[in-house]
Amino acid sequence: MPDPACAAGPDRTARWASRRTRSRAAVGRLEAARRGFERSLITLRRAALDAVDSGDLASLTLRVCGERRLRANGEGAG
């Protein structure tokens, strides 16, 4: 008659191996998600800085155009 402990051994080993494999896969997926999240944060920060820079440029352009218009109006009136 086979020993019950030996009969359960291979199934337990297979289950543990399967659990380890799933755990490693989960760790890999989490790491990939973390890297993707960090890349998206970097992309968002760059986009925000670009938006601020372009806003500064638009503001400067409007100010220069306004000053030119004021000077043009002042010279025509005199």
C-alpha cells in the first residue's frame, strides 16, 4: 500500500511551483506597471512645463504687440 504522505508530495510540489510561477508573474506585471506609471509621470511633467513655457511665450508676444499698438497710436495722434 502506498504511503499517503508520498502520494500527496508531488501534488503539493506542483501546487507550490505553480504558486511561485504565478507570484513571479505578478511581481513582473507590477514592476512593468510601476515603470509605465513613472514614464507617464515624466511625460506629464514635461507636458506641463511645455504648457507653462508656451504660456509665457504667448504672454510676451501679446505684451509686445500691445506695446507696438500703443506706440503706433501715439505717433499717429501727434
